[in-house]
Amino acid sequence: MNISRIQNRIAQAMNVKLDDDEDETIRAGKVYEMLAHNGKYVLILDDLWDRLSLEEVGIPETSNGSKLLVTTRSLDVCHFLDCQEVKVPTLPKPDAWELFLEKVGRDVLNHLDLLPIVESVAEECAGLPLAIVTIASSMRGVRDIHVWRNALHELKRHVRSVNEIEEKVFQKLQFSYDRLGDEKVKHCFLCCALYPEDFEIYTYDLIQLWIAEVDKDDVIKVKLHDVVRDMALRITSVRPRFLVRAGMQLKEIPDVQHWKEDLEKASLMENRGLQIPPEMPPPRCPNLTTLLLPRCGIESIPEGFFEQMHGLKIFDLLYNRIESLPNSISNLKTLTMLLLGYCQDLEKVPSFSKLKVLKKLDLEGTNIKDIPDGMKKLVNLKYLNLSGSQIRDMNDGILIEFTSLQHLGLITFESKGGISVRGELIGGLRKSESFNGRFEDLNEWNSYSQALLDQKNWPHPYHIFVSIAGYNKDYESDKWIKLDGGGICCTHGIKIQCDIQCLNIGHINVEKEREEEAFFSWFIIPILPRNGFSSLSRIKIAHCKNIKKLWSFNWVLHNLQNLVELYVEKCTKMEEIIASESEREMEEEGITSTTASASASASASASSKFTTLPKLKTLWLWDLPKLKSICGANEAIVCESIVEINIIDCPKIKRIPLLWNTQDDDGQPSPPLSLKEIYISPQNWSQLEWDYPNAKSLLKPYVYRFDEDQWRRVGPLGSLLTF
């Protein structure tokens, strides 16, 4: 029984954090204080299989109306805790049959020759919901009478001499496991048991165990039912043999006698504070293929620990405190996956020259300063992650050897330095599927874009930083580019992938003759000209000193229909977000009218031209001393999804040209239902003009003051509002 885990669950429910490194007795005292001095409570301990000492957990005897509810399949647990017993019966026969039909498929009722056998199989489930669901699901779509007869025979053979409810459940689940048929599928299922009980498992982690290579595109979690997990552990206690002590708060690795010669997989993950005694003899496990030790706080591994693990393929040491790896790792010639990410103290690794079949190497967030010896020999690498490490230089000759590379991470999390690579070299990785890295300047970026265009191969996902400095990511996105020009003056545009989701531009200036042009119209060019930026959802522009206008109306119409967030900051010459255009220009671009409701256009007759930003939720304008308006005097924008408007330190802004499609009960225009808040200084608010005569009174409930001196949002403007 995992006492620490129960203590953590109780503390979590009471919004208290317990120290994982503390002794269980001290933790028990804290849990006791929490429960004893917080009034009445109901504590539910669900699914206890073994005897539990309430005193060891820190659960006081119930008093003052507090209740302890325990659910268990074992009467012995009830007797040990001296509980009042309330037996929950199995499902009545009609309900059990109904559940069975739901899972097996009701069309089975059309097969009259099958029906008696199906009914017998359902009866063998003995009214146990988990058994019914598992067995019926495994037989779904099966309509061969011979298969059903075999299934019935197997079920009867398994349970004739079984009385205990726990054993009955296991036998039913074993039947479903046997029906998986394919040994590879069975193996994949058993791998789920390598994780702690009730652990939410990322599917890409599972796939990684199965095939030792996977991208993190689809983040999905699964959880194994504890009874199903127990059944899997029972199977793996014999063959294939697993050693699983995951999440059990162990402080020391199991003794060498537990490491059998026929052991295939071992998982000790999530045992914080786990140590490997230096005097421990090397485990003799020639058949061990998988060793999982993530999040254990391991500080050292004995030098010869891996000497007799000649078949090891997967070694996961993520998130540990180790400073160096033993030299015996160098001889693991069958190793295909080595995960050392976020071992923040790790500085030294042995030579990798013999690890020639290695496909995945993760050194993210480590303290390693130099490319490990023998890296050039890893010609089968498909995944290499050096992001966040202390490595600052990588020879081009190394990357050239990695012709199979699919996933490359080279981003640093510091403000200076980091690995910068040549754009042409990275763009030439023909099997590239994802890239996280830095180019030193826009020339390297253009070389990268051209190489991608030449071979028509675009990575997904990508996080790319163009700057002489390090990496400072301020937004989560699969496809993210940050261009920091370091104050350079740009004369030509750059090509950007059309599927970009987030674009961050900073410290880029333009030549004087281009100041009056809409910046994006000439600077940001889709890598495939016919495609717009239909996935672009977030734009941030900052510290671009002489850019006056961001977009043309036409650029907005064709590229920003899915924009959700816009941030414009510290652009000292910015005058308009959307450039004013003449009637002739508007007619040439075909946007003298765009889609907007009649109420919006009628209520804002002064705005004869308008475009839409249908998904814009956040508008952030900060420190733009020359900004006068978002767009021209006779132009406006329909923003029906706007949630938040921030206008900070923009002393000259006079007009917010947002059109409203929504109407109140009297048929008058009203703010969008999505609008939640407007943060603004009193000075800005008093001088703002809207395209509706009663706009200020309608917007009053949404307006809050921004304190520029303390750089924080404060309460409503209240009496400071003027109309």
C-alpha cells in the first residue's frame, strides 16, 4: 500500500502541498492536523485492496460528524478497519444482459443460432461490470459460432474452481487478454503496466516504448484501470517478465536478486529520492530491453551497473539529479533510445562512438557543455534534442552525417549565446519533420527558406528563432517563428511558411523610403505565393522604431481571418495598424465592401470601408507615442469575437474603429457578447472617439484602469469615466 500517495491525495484535496522528501511519519502528523482541525469532512478511500493503517496515513478516528467511506472488494479490509459493511450486489441479470448487448453490438440479436451461446457467455461474467465490458468489447463484431463456442469453453475452464471475487475478475480479464491474439498487440498492452497506478500516460510515450521513435503531434492521455493493471502485472510476473515498482516511493533500488536473467523490462519511475547503492553488484540481465528510471532523483549510478545488460534498447533517465554517467553505458551496442533530458546537473557523458544503432538522443536541459565524444558515429539518429543544454557550438560536419534525422532541437533558453546553425544545412535535411533552432541572422533564414522551397519539404512542428541572442519563447504553439533583427535595416522581404501559427517580430527597421508602406505587405512573403497565412493566430510586433503602418486592408482580408491575438509594443513611429487607402487603391484591391451585417454598416455610416477580423480576441497596444488610430478616418473593422482591449501609453490615439454586429432589445448596436474588459488610462479614455454616439456609456461596465507607474491592472475607472 502506497502510504505517501494517499497522503498526497488527501493534501491535494485540501489545497496543501506536502514535501515528498519528508518522512512518512512527519507527513502523517501534518495530514492528521489538516483533518482534525478543519471541521466536518467526508473522506472517501476508493478501491482498497489491502489492509491500511489509518494511523500511518494520518487519518484520525472519525468524530464531530466526520465520515470515512471505504470501497473495497475484500471483506478482510472491512474487518481490519472495523467498518460498517454495506454490500454492493453485482448487476441483476436483466441489467447485466443490457450492458453486455450495448458493448457487443445489438445486431447479435439477429443471429438466432448464436443467441444461446452469447447468453451463456454473458452469464459467465457473473454480473461484474468490468468483466462484462471487457469481454463483450473483445467479442464485438464476432459472429462466428465456432469462435463464440471456444470463448464460452475458455471462460468455463478458467473459473470452475474459483470462489474469490478478485480472482474471478482477473480470470475474466485474462480471457480478454488472450483474445488479443497477436503477440505484438499483447506486448503493447503489457507496456501500459510499466507506469504507476492511476498514472495518466501520454500516448506518444507508449508508442515510444513500442517503436523507439515518435513525434509529439497529438497529445492524448490514457489511463489503465487499476484492476486491469494488476492483471497485467500478474502476467508479467512470469513471462514476459517485468520488474515494476513504479510510483511506490522507494528509496533504494530493488536488490540484485529481483533482477532475473529472463527479465525483459524494468520500471522504477516516479520514486523520488531513489538511490542505487555503490556496492550493488551489476544486475545480470542479458535479456533486459527497457529500463525506465525517470523522475527518481537519482544522483549516481555505479560504474559497472550496465555491464551485463547487453540487450538494452531503451534507457530513460529523464528528470534526475545525476552529474555523470558510468562508462559502462558506452558498451550498450543495441541501445536505440537514450533519454537524459532535464538532468540539470548532468555534465559528463562517456563516449557514444559504439552506440551506432541509436535512433533517439535527448540531452535537453542538461548541463553538458560540449558535443559528446563519438557523436559523429550516430549515423542512424532520427531524433536529436540539445535544446536548453549548455552546448554552444556544433560542427557542420556532425549534422551532415545525420542523413536520417527527422526531429532536431537546438534552442537555448538563455538570453545570450546558444547553438546557431546554417540555414542551407538545416533546410537540406531531407527527412526533417520538426525543427526547433536558431539562425544568427535573416540571411541564414532566407537560405533555410530557399532550401525548403527547393526540396518542397516543410517541417511540422517548428519553433525557430532568428537572432544573435538566445531564445525567449513567450507563447505555446506548434509552428512558431521569432524574427529579431537586432536593429538592422531591412530592404527586402523574407519568405515564411504558410502554415505558421505564431509570428513574433522585434528590432527590425526599414529604409526611409519604405516607411510609408504597409510593412507586412512587402516584408512577409508566403513561401508559396498562392497561399495565404490562414493558420496565423498570433502576431507580436515590438521595438521596430521606424515602421509606421503594419498592414494593408487587402493583406488583412487575405491573411488574418484567423488572427486571435495582436500585440504591438514600443514602435515609436507607428501611426496606423491598418494603412489608410485611397478610393482607387480600395477598388483595385476589391475591398470597397466586405462581409458585415446591415446593422453594423448602417450604424457606422461614417465608416464607408471596413474589413473583418472575425476571430480577434485580444488587442494589445502599448507605448506607441504616435499611434492615432487602428485604421483610416473612413475605415473600420468588424471584430465580433473581441474579449480584451488594452491601450497603454498611447497618448495620441483618438479613435477605436470597431464595428458591432450585435443589437440590444431596441435594435440598437451593442458591444459583442464576447467582450469582457477594456484596460486603459483615464487620459486615453477621455479622448477616445467611437463610431457610435452612445459607445462610451455602453462600454462603461467593461472599462478598467491600467496603472502605468506600477505596470499593473487595477480596478474600474468608476468616477474617473467622463462622457
